[in-house]
Amino acid sequence: MMKKKDFVALYQELGNIESFSVAAQQVELFMETMKVAMEKDDLVILRKFGNFEKRILKGREGRNPKTGEMIMTETKYRINFKPASTFNKRIDDFTKEQEKITKKRTRKSKNK
């Protein structure tokens, strides 16, 4: 699992940014920009990365498990991310390569 500070450190390394705080500001600016863009539009398209889409989850009738009372849930909005095919392929290829390396290591350790 990668936390935000780990992501900022990787961003700093890949971007050759001297200061962690500058990298953190840039990541924070990107995240704030995404939030504002999603508030304004239903769809944000980042070519070769993916699409962020605002979806409506309609309210429905539910039941309170404690009391058994029937209640109506509220309509909610959720963000859905659909990765671009190039991004998906890159992750898939990387994961398959890592699995091959892991299998080779486990075979060698079993043969010893």
C-alpha cells in the first residue's frame, strides 16, 4: 500500500524535484484541481491515463437492521475511474513480469 507521503516521495524522485515540500505542493495542487474539475463537470478525461466520471447512486428503500424499520436512503454521487487501455496494459504487463520473477525465486529456493 502506498500512502500519500510515499507517493509524494516517488513523485519527487521521478520528477527530479529537489525539495519534498515542493513535490508535496504540486501533488496537492493536482488533487485540488481534480476535485474542482469533478465538481464542475461529470467527466474528466486524461488521455493515456483514464477517465474520472461522476455517477449517481439513486436513493433506495432499505431496512434498519437494528429496529427493522423501513427507511429511504439518500441519493449519492460517486467517482468512477476507468483506466485507459495503455495504462491498463502497462500495469498488466508489469504485474505479469513480477509474477514470473517471484515464481523463479520460489523454484530456486525449493531446489536448494
